[in-house]
Amino acid sequence: MLSERINRLRDAGQLPRFIAVEGPIGVGKTTLARRLADTFGFDTLFEQAEDNPFLTRFYQDPARFALQTELFFLFQRAEQLRQLRQQDLFSGPRVTDFLVEKNRLFAEVNLDDDEFELYDNVYQHMLIDAPSPDLVIYLQAPSTVLRQRVQRRGHGFEQRIDTGYLERLNDAYTRFFHYYDGAPLLIVNAAEIDLVSGDADYQHLVSELLDIRTGRHYFNPRPLVR
């Protein structure tokens, strides 16, 4: 059984102790991260987008509020990491729904050239640093699927997101992970499989990730007939 295998790997010290789940808006990374944390008995560290006072205004008027939005997220991330470092919380097993690098990725998508130059100057001076994950799970899905999922989950501030914006984000994520080598990487086709409530898909994914120690891997099962 999968649980027995997990216990054996835990006893042998062979479970990844820091897993990061990444992907564009609506792909399901937070829900998957919660499920992984429950499976492995890990702590969690999540983004706190709802705390950003500029986010709703950004979706209403992106050109006007992009810089404020991205700087708030940058300072928020730096504070999260500072608190974790002080409490030595990264020493314990943990699942997150972000990579630190995503802040700069979003800034590149949302800011004009002058704004991004200013943002990047702040970013570089802050020298945000976090431990490298033992495993990164990158969830992929077409922009049309992301749009459907965003609408389905019903977060009010997200309802103004259009497919064009999701396409730009998707392209940025594709470029980023094409070159990513900061940790072992599992790229998951999340378009037609159910990693949230589908036990078969989810257990298959967990079984795959338990074998990963290095390199780049792909999880692209055929969707099951339900």
C-alpha cells in the first residue's frame, strides 16, 4: 500500500522534506499542497493573496495598480521568510504553494519596463533567500481550463481575470520552468485529471514523486473514464 511505502521512506529519511507546488492562477496548486501536507504529515506555508489591499484594484485597473500590487507581494514574501528563518521553521518538513521566484515572474508579466526596472532594483537589494526545495511540482493547464476553474471557485477579485492575462502568465511559467534547475522537478499535466478529489489520480502522482531524487520528470497519465 502507498501509506506503507511512505512510512518506510520516512523511517529511512528518504522523503522530500520541502515540497513546493507551483503553477498559474487557478491550476489547483494550493489544494494539491494541502492534500500533500495531509498525506505526508507536513506543515504548510501558503501565499496570502487576500491580504494584499491593492489586488482588487489591480484587477479593475492593472496599469494603475500593478506596481503597488507587486511591491506589496514582494515585501509580504520577505516578511514571511524572515519570520520562518527566525523560528527555524524551514528545518521541519513543509509543503508550500509557491516558489520565491514567482514574485519576479509575476512582476515581469504585470509591469512596464520602467516599473520593472524599479521593482527589480528593490528585489535585488532585498536579496530574498529561501532554502531550495527537495522537490518542485509544476502544474500545467491550458488558459481556457484555468479560466473555467477561476470562475468556478468564485473568488470575487479574480472574476475580472481574462483569458489573455492567463495566457501571458502561462507563457511566463513555461519559459521559467524550461530553464529551471534549482531542484528536482515534476511537471504535471493537470488539465484533465483530478488531483483534488480523485483518489486514483492523486495516488498515482504521489507514487511517482516518491521515486524522484534528481532531474526533470513528467506526469501525464491518460484521464480515467469516470
